[in-house]
Amino acid sequence: MKKLKIMRKLKNITIKLSVVFLLIAVASCQDELDLTPETQISDANFWNSTSDLEKAANYLYSYLPGIYDANDNMGVFSYSNNGANSISDGTRITPATDGSWNSNYRLIRACNNILEKSEGITGDEATINKYLAEARFFRAWAYADLVKKFGGVPLITKTLDSSSEELFAPRSDRDAVLDLIYDDLDFAAGNLPSPGAQSAAEYGRITATAALAFKSRVALFEGTRAKFHNYGSPNTHLQLAIDAAEQVISSGEHQLFTYADDPALSYRKQFHDIGDGKSNPEPIMVRLYAQNASNNLAAHRMTESRLNQGYMVPTRQLADLYLYTDGLPMSQSSLAKPQENSLTQFEDRDPRIAMTIFSKNEFYSTGTYYQPGFNFSPSGYKFCKYFDPTHFSPPDTWVDYQIIRYAEVLLNYIEAKFELNGSVDDADLDMTINLIRSRVGMPSLTNEFVVANSLDMQTEIRRERSVELANEGFNYWDLIRWKTAEDIMPQTIYGAKFFLEEYGETANKLDENNFVIVQGESDRFFDPAKDYLWPLPLQEIGLNPALEQNPNW
């Protein structure tokens, strides 16, 4: 019912969007400035009430990533059915324009416009601050994406016109951008409602815990990046990540999802549309879709077109990462055995492998089981995370996209704690990783177990993150911040082991052990001298000569 209310509200937002857009249409640089006169409605007529402020804030939600962004295309755990991308095969060149640069600066301008125009609005101060908090959250969201990709970028905190000096300003350094991000997120956390205090009709709007959870993500990224790339003050950021994650944990607003009908399936069902945020307390920030075919304002085809057709497929590197049920990796577990068929790799393993990668034991569509093959899958694998056979036909589905979920916050906390202190105690493991493992029936991770089995705690913390958040958009960026991309990205990408009697067709290329070679080492590339940052678009540098290109681009 709650979802229906929010979708009705979003429909009204869409109807009014053309009017609102005239007020907050945005641009990133001089050539994109929208100088069209506001002939249909003037600022003086619009920016009067908190209702107007809400309408303007509604527009910001159109910038949220969609469910198709839930992939790891640029890393090594996933591979695109369309083949290599330029980031991983070394063919990327400095672009004339960049969609993420332009889109983020459009969002920043929209946020700045709201913050400026709000000064003339009268009404309840808490309500005004709530929508200002949303604007500041989205501004932080945009700048976090920019600094992650490009490093220091122009820091714009007001709306610009064609004569603004800021159009020709140099890049601000990383610290200045991050200071603004943290300040915006702190304001958002202090002025947005908690999920429990949010009205039913507003489910899907940013909450205080979303601001804190995102702050933990940003601070962990920067803290570990600074640590392993040897610059700045990593401990400052790591402590911010710990504090922000701890506030989310201690709030009691979120917990890992448990599927009441069958708790063993909780991880799988977490990615089906279970509940509305009250019955499923794990999602912290979501991109809403519609409710059903009769309320079809926004739908997607994740099951049929993206997963069935293998838009993104798992690799052997991901499959090998899952522990055995004794808590040990493949190289050490006595449960590991030679692979005799496609199901061997799923036996005695962390149950999440079978809830992430299809096996022959899984329903593929109503009444049929999955059959391994290379149809739409160069690796011989397909993802089943987010796959729901009831949404196979008809293909439209309305499962919401979980942009931030509670499991990530727990993993942010434990990693930041380890990287700050060089160790973690069992109490911290119990409140984070072991909660996640317990949900799928895996044994706990303890310091004693690590020592007794000659494991490495950092490796196990990273492993847990990689399997829990597989194909949710983290892998590539984790390699970037850990500074391991230069070692891992150039490696050969492997797929499933080939069994003719099961696959019934010949794979393109196999190694000496009959594993599919998806992409050879000679076609993989990562240059540590330049690839840890993305190139600034040439058009931006041409418009603003004060912008300095990233090294070696």
C-alpha cells in the first residue's frame, strides 16, 4: 500500500516535471548553460512555499542510479556479454565529453539552485531544512562520484551564469571536495527523518540513516585509497567511516533481512521485492519502480533482458572466491574436490554462491531448471541475483533497486576498523561479518580461526565484502582504492569448466584444464601510471584552460 502511495505521488511529480525543470535545469560548464528565458513560470511565482521546495527536490530523485547499474562490468568478477570494455582492455582514450561529468554537474547545479532559492521561502523551518538536506545529500552524491573518478574537480557551490568567474576556476584538491561532501552529509543526517519517523507516503525519500550510510561509503573509499596510494590523512577518513557506520548500526533502524517463510533463502529473497521498507529493514536507500502492470509508471526487465540474456555474467574468479562450509577457501578446505560436473563447484560451499550464480538445481523459468551453456554467456555462467522466474514472462518487473543496504554498512565498519587499527576483535566481527555469515548458515570468523588456519584477516574481510556485494557495483572501485587493480585487472578472465555432455556445444577457447578463457591476459590492461584516475573530458579543458588534465592522459 505504501509503495502504491509513493508511486501515485511520483506520477504527480512527473506531470509537473516540465514546469519544475524550467526552474532547475542545469549545466556543468559554459557551453551547457541554459539561458532560455523562463517564460512559462517565473522564480517569483514559484519559490514561495514549502510545497514548491518539495517539488524542486523531487526532481533530484531522477538522478538516482537504476537497477541496471547493479553490475561490476569493469572488474574481474563479472564480464559483459557484449565483450570487453575500454577501461579493462586498454583501448580507452581521453573522451571529448563524459556523461558522468556532465550529469553530476547538472545535479550539482540543481542542488545549488534549490539552496539559493530557498532563502525566500517562508514556512515551517524543519520542513524547509528537510528539503535543503535532500539537496545537500544529492550534491554530496554528485561530488563523491566525481572525486572517485577524477580526483579534485571544480568546486561549485552556487548557480553560475555565462559571466561567472567560477567557469574558469582551476580544480579544487580532493580534500576541499571531501570537506564539502562530509559537511553536506552531516547537515543531511541532522535534518532528515529517520526511517521510523518517515511517513508511509514518503518511503523512498532520503533519510538520516541513508546520509550516514553514504558517508561511511565515501569515507571508507577515501581512507583506504589514501592509505594504499600513500597520500593525505587516511586515518581521519577511516575514523569518519567507523563513526558514520556505527551511528547507523546503533540507530536500530536497520537489520539484515530474514525471509520468514524460509530463513535459509533470506539472501536470495532479499533481492526480490519483499516488503515496503517496514517488513524489510535492510534497504537503506532505494530507487523505486512501479507496483504492477496496472500501475506501471516505471518498470524494468532485469530478469528477462539483463540476466537471462547475460548482460553481465559471473567469472571463475568470483566462483572460486566462495568459502567451503568449514569456513576455509578452496586452497585449504578438505571439502574441496576435483570438479566432475557443473554442480561439483556448488557442493559444500557458502550458500551465497548458488544464490548469486545459476546452477542446474535452480529454477530458470516456471517449471524448468537452468541448463548451463554459452547462449548469451561467454563465461558459461549467469547471475541469479535479482533473478525472479515469476518475472520471466511477461518481462516487465518492478523490483526496487537497493542502492545502499545494511550489509554494506556492516562491511564498511569492519573494514575501516581493521585498516585503522591493523586488527579487529571478535566482538566487532560478531556484530558485522558474523551476522552476515549467520544469515546463510556459514561459520563465524574469529581471530583464533584465522591464526589456526594461517589465514589473513584483511583477505577474509575483503573476501566477505566481495561475495556479499557481488555484482552490486563495488568490485572495480574496491580494486582502485586497495591499489590492487594493477595486479588483478590484467589477469586472464576465466569462465566455467567445460563438460561437453552438459553444455552440448564447444566453448570458444579452453585452457589446459578445460576452463573457458573468456578474455586472455594479452587483451587485459591496466596502467598504474594513469588508470587509477579517469581523464577529464577534452571539451571541459578546452572551455576552461585552468583545468589540469590527470597524469599521463
